[in-house]
Amino acid sequence: MSRARTALIVAQREFTTLLRTPTILVLALGFVVVVAGFVVAAGTGGYLPLILDLVAPMEILVPLLAFAFGYRAIQSDADRGELETIQTYPVSRLSFVGGVFLGRLAGLLPVVLVSLGLSAAAVVFAPGDAVSVVVRHGTVDAPVLFLRFVALTVLFTAVALAVAVAVSAAARSAREALAIAVVLVIALVLGFDATIVAALSGGLIGPDALGTLTALSPNSAYRGLVYTLAVGDVYTRSAPTPSLVAGVAGLTLWFVGALGVAVARVWRG
Amino acid sequence: MTDESADTTTDGTAETGTADAETTETADEPATGGTGAADPALVVEDLTVAFGDLVAVDEVSFAVEPGTVTCLVGPNGSGKTTLIRAIADLVGADHGSVERPESATRPVGYLPQAPAFRPQFTVAETLQFYADLTGEDVDVDATVERVGLGGVPDRRAHALSGGMTRLLGIAQATVGDPPLVLLDEPSSGLDPMMTRHVSDVITDLAADAAVLVTSHDLTAVQRIADQVLVLDRGRIVAADSPAALMASTDTDDLESAMSELVASESGQVATRGGEVDE
């Protein structure tokens, strides 16, 4: 049987597990409600304001949701001893980890996309806001910008979930998985940026290095790519952001590195 | 830690001696169960597994023939689970070799000591998942029926009793028709009726495969085993049929025979390192 077929079988099991886990469904609903709350609170004046209003919450909420969906995916199998049982079947580590990731992503992405879709719908259909879905402010506030934001958020979601799956494969217990997940979420949301700011204020790095260093954190890379590709000149002239190449490279390294860790640690080769 | 470069193989063929019903075999030569008419389904030679300084399995050699039930008995901490996990290739060997069948899609079926399954899935769904992993056309309904879970195929794993969960684990161990089935304490903690049922299931499994079982239930072992391997502090101290073991120790039951064969004293627990803790 091909690796792809095996991965799909594992993915189907993961997806069904998510659908049948009430806690996950509650978290998914909570995510949609919180995102909607941000949209309502910030107003629905256009796509560009919407992107600017959502990018910071997404930096926090997406990793939180991704870790909730993935931090125990493999660890729970290991905890039950089922991971050892699976090893007696013709399943490679790559197929298994790939399947776990794809199955969890299949459950996670719709939640993110629905919340962003509802946000966009609020811009289009909000009473009192005569927003054109074609163009509102010349070349700046167009739906295509929001679509870019959605695409980048999908990419960021995949990276965050890959890190969560890596935690799930590396942790030896549920408690350890939770501890690592909490530390990593804090590091992603605050730690990396705070470290860079501290290094900058301490003179360890110069302003010229910011473009590259901010790409090392997935959150900063995501933020930078959103500002570069979905917001454009309105913002990027006033803030240091990683270059397009550095941002994409940063996210790719985190994605590949995290899944590589998961494959290496899921069971001995 | 373990040395993953140890000589553990999955080669299919092996040559070993045949069982001698009159003589209790020792660890000095590979023990075999059954009649010796077929090539062994499993050959273990000089297998050693250590965790740092603790030697859990110490130069163990034996063979298991197709169509037989071999029971691995011994005190807690004697290395039974480590040995069975090494045979399943779940833990690396430091020395020695394990020759398993290579022709099957799934060479080894395995029941862990405390089987558990995703609570969100039913009995049938759980087995279907494992069946799908083999890539073969598996009759899940027949597998469920075989272990006696035909009345609860749609019951979710979290709603199964301990005995039912073990039966599901045994059913899982047979998915893909592995020629070698390893069962780690399949009747631990079960009531007498369920224990009897599990024993019957194991005997039934041996019609199609070689079965290696670890157990503390010596009454059941005496009933189902073609070969008994007595493990003490990581070493096989005796290997033969239940009747031959009782005869060689001049005892009337397997429990008494094991007491004669095992050096551990009552009230003490043998550790992996071979020492005895109070």
C-alpha cells in the first residue's frame, strides 16, 4: 500500500476524532465567536481595516486553536499504548505523521476559513456601510487583498499546527505536552518579538537586521507577509517587516522543521 | 540505552532443534514448541536487552513453531514484557537476533499489556482502521465474531468493559492474519469466565498462527500451552511442555513447578537488573 494511501487512512481517523470530540467543537465555535467579536468591535469599514483589525488577534488565536487541535494528537495514542500497536502494521513514520497532520488540518482549516468568511461577509453586508465588493479605495481596499490575507492565514495555520504536532510527537506525557505547548505559544506570541526588541534596545543588533530576524519567528513572518502582501504601502513604510523571501523562508523552515521533528520522534526508526 | 545497530533481523527462515518432550530444555540451546514438523514462526537467539546497567533480557534463546501456543511465565519484573516488545521490534536489542516471518504484510500481531483505543470509535470502526492499514481485504465482522464481540460491534471503545477491551485488543492483534501473534497478559484482571473465554480464543488463534503469550494465570497456561518458557531475572530457566515441566520438578501443577524453578523468594520482587527488592 502506498504511503499516500496510508496517510489518508490515518488522516480520516484524525478528522473523525475531531468531529467526535465535544471539547474541540466548543473551542472551534469559541474561535469563530471571538473573531466575530473583534470584527463587530472594530467596525466593518472595509477590507483593509478588517485585515489590520484581524492580523493581531489571528497571531494569538490561530496558534492557540492549532495547539488545542494538535498538541495531543500523537501523544494520546502514545499514552494509551496504541502507538505501539500501530507500529506493528505496515505504516511508516512519515505516513503516520503526515496523516495526523492532514487530518487535524482538515478539521482546523474550516474553522479558520469560516471565521474569516463571516468577517468578510460582515464587510459586504453590514447595514449602513455601502461597500463595493469590487473596489472601495482605488487599488488599496479590494477583496483580493483580503483573499491574500486569508491565504497567508491558512499558511500560518498550517505552520502552527505543524509545531503542535511536533510537540505531540516529542512529549512523553500529557502534562509534558501541555507544558511545552503553553511555553511555545507564549514564545510564539510574545517571546520572539520581545527578544528581538530587547536585543535591539541593548544594541546587540542594529535596525538593518530586523528584516531578517523578524522572519525567524512564525508570528513575525506571518505579520510581515500580511503587511507586505495584503496591506501594502499603507503600513510597510512605517514598520520594519521581513522581506517576502525571508518571510516565506521563515514559515517554510518552521513547517518543515516541525514536521521533521515529529517524524524523528514519533517512534524509533 | 539500547543499541539500535544490534543484530535484530526479520529474515524468514531459521534452523533450530525440535522439542524433546522428555527433557526440560535450558537457555543453553533454543527451545522449541510443538512437534517440530514445520519451520519455526519465530527464532530468538541470544537476545539481550538492557536499559543502561539494567539487563532486562539476558541472552535468551528459543523458537516458536506455527500452530502452537507458547506461554512466557515468570515473576513480576522478570523481563516478560520487555522480551515480547523486543520480539515485536518495539524496543531495540543490544545483542542477539530475532527472526520473524517476512512473507506476511503484517508479520507480527501484538496485544499490549493494557490495550486501549480511541474512545470516539466503535469496535467495528476501530478494527476497520487497523484493517485498512494492512491494505488487505479484511472481514471485520468475522474478526469481531471470532473474539466474541459480535453483540457489540457498534459500541464505542469508552463504553467497553475491561474484558471487552482486551478482546478488542486480541481481535486487533489478529488483523491481517499475522503468522506470529504476541499477547502480553491477555487475561490480566479478568473474571474467571472471561479468562476462560480468552483462553479459548487464544487456542482458536493457534489454528492459524504461532501464539506467544505472557501470563501470570498458570491455570490457564497449563490448559492452553504447548510450550512454557519460565523466565527469571531476564533468563529462561526452563522451557518445555506443562506436563514435562511438572514431571521434571515432581509437582502436580504448574504453579508448584514454577515455584521450584524460579529463584525469587515469596514477598520479593525481581528487578530488571536481576537484583531482588524487598
